[in-house]
Amino acid sequence: MTPRAASQTIVDLRSKLAAAEASLPALEKAFQEAALAELSGDDPGAAEATRAARTAIQEAQTQIAKLQAAIPAAERQEGQAIAAAQAQIRAQHVTKLTKELKELEMQAIRYSCGVENAVKAWKRLTRTADAVTELLQKGFPELCSPSLGYVGAMGLLTPGPLQRQALREIARLGLHPILSSARRWNFPAADYANVDLRFHQMPHELPAMAEEIKGLASDILRLAKGEGAFAEASADPQGSPLTSMTGSGPPDTTQAGEGQPAPLDTVLEPDAMLWAKAEALVAQQMAELMAAGKELPKQLETGEDL
């Protein structure tokens, strides 16, 4: 029996008990009147009426007693039905809970593996950054010269800036909008302090780390090939000790096939070319910093060497 059916049975029994108890006073009154008539001797059939009234009272009392006895039994039955239903529901909840706990354990394992993979990826990234820096220092020392102004971009390959870039990537992927109630489930290492105030409500709009590293790699490769700004500053597309900007030899002041010095206005001084590139790159960095809303370093404002 279901709890609903057991409850309905109790309601029916109590309704019948109330009706039986309500009819008992009328039956007792009829018995009293029949008994009076029988004892007064005025009505010859009073004795039969008295017996009928007594029988009706007895039947009503018997019915009331049965109903009073049945109600507790019905209540116990209802309790058993409720307990059985609760046990069934609890068993279903235990089944679901077991499934969710298994899923929780699996997700914890996946998270641990993901963190381990992230740590390994970070180690590989830092090793690669060191390798790139070493190659640039050995093969392209001109790109590592502070006087070029390119040290700002090269700085992305050092631990501090690269770590900040990684923290911004964590913020991009792990932060919820700051006004969202979901922020309580932000990724553990994600912090609004690692991103500009403009991105607190839309962290997903932050530039991806992979794209920025890709752009940096493209710039370094372009400059290493002598393209772009370096190629434009070069007077010899074939690359001489001057145009390659290695600093390994003095500029050639003679024209090919002739033993005569070249005109002085055709000779590009190394320092002048380096300063020209430095000024162009510093101006570019100033524009980027202004666009990002950051405070310009004092040395950029004064024009001092970086």
C-alpha cells in the first residue's frame, strides 16, 4: 500500500467513526423513550421497540469500538508505507549520490592531470624561451642590443613578463565577470588583479597568450631575416658587416670594382642607424602603452636610454 492510499483509509475510518458517534445520542434517546413506554404499560408493542432500540445502540457501540480499534492499525500501516517510500527514495538518492561522487572523483583526477599537464607545458615553454634567447644572443646579437629599443619585446621571454602573461591567460580562461554571481567559482589561480580594470567585466575579451606569443615570434623572425624596419634601413640588400648590424667589422667605404672611397653622404654610421631604430621602436612602445592606459615610464618621457 502506498502512503497516499493508507492516508485515505485513515480519513475514511475517521469519517465513519464521526458519523457513528453522531448517531449514538439519537439511538439512546429512542431506547429511553421505548423503555418508558414499556414500563408504563401504555403501549403493548413497547417491549419490542425497546429490544430494537437496545440492539441498535449495541450495534452502534460495536461499530464505534471497531472503528476506534482500526484507526491505530491504519496509522501504523500508513507509517510503514511512508517508511518504505522514504527508504526507496533514500536508495535512489544514494544511487545518484554514488554516481555523482564517482564523477567528482573523476573530475578531480582530470583536474590534477590538467594541472600536471599545465606545469609540464610551462616548463617546456620556459625551456623554449631560454633556447630562443640563447639563439638570439649567439646568432643575432644586434637584436639583443638595448640601444635598439627591442629589449621591451625581448623582455617577454624573461621569467617575470612571461609569468605575468601566463597569469593573464589564466584570468582570461578562469575568471567570470566580476558582477556575476558565478565569480565565486572562479578558477583558483585566476585573479582580477592580474588584468586591467577594463576587462574585469569581460575577462574573456583579453588577448590570448598563444596569439601574442605568435605575434612576438613573427616579429623576431621578421627582424632576424632582415625584413621590415631593418631591411628598410639597410643600404645593401646582400648584407655587409654594416647592414647585418653585427658590429663585427667597420663599414666598407669603397665601391665595388673601384678602389676609391665612397662619398661621405652614402656612408651610414652604425650609431645613427641604431638610434633611428631605437627611436622608432620606443615611439611604437609609447603608443602601445598609451593605448593600454598604462603610465609611461619616466625614461620614455625624458628620452633617456632604456
